[in-house]
Amino acid sequence: MTKYKVVMHYPDGEDDEYDETFDSYEEAEDHGRYLSSCYDLGGEILNMSNPGDYPYDENDEGASYEVIEG
């Protein structure tokens, strides 16, 4: 049975492959969307707490994800 993993791609050029595996491509894709939204929300919250140290532009590309077989 094929398992799937999520690889996150961050704007600073870093990539992060998660160890968690999923039974279907759709489950992995849902998790990738969730992680992307968490990244965006975290940036927004950090900006609200200290905008000088954590600039936030909602038009920036943010994090993206890729689903791979794992």
C-alpha cells in the first residue's frame, strides 16, 4: 500500500519533510493545507504581538507544500 508524506517549502528557501505518513493522497494534501494555514496564522499573530520584529504582508507567498510518496 502506498503511503504519502508532506514536504513544506518555506519562503526563506528551507524545506521540511514531515515523518507522518498518510494512507491517501487526499489526507496528505489536507494536512499540507493545514500546515500552510498554520504558518500564515502564526506570522499574523507574531506581527500583532511585535510588528517591528515580525513584519507581515498578507500578499507574500507564504509557505507551500508538496505531497510525495513515502
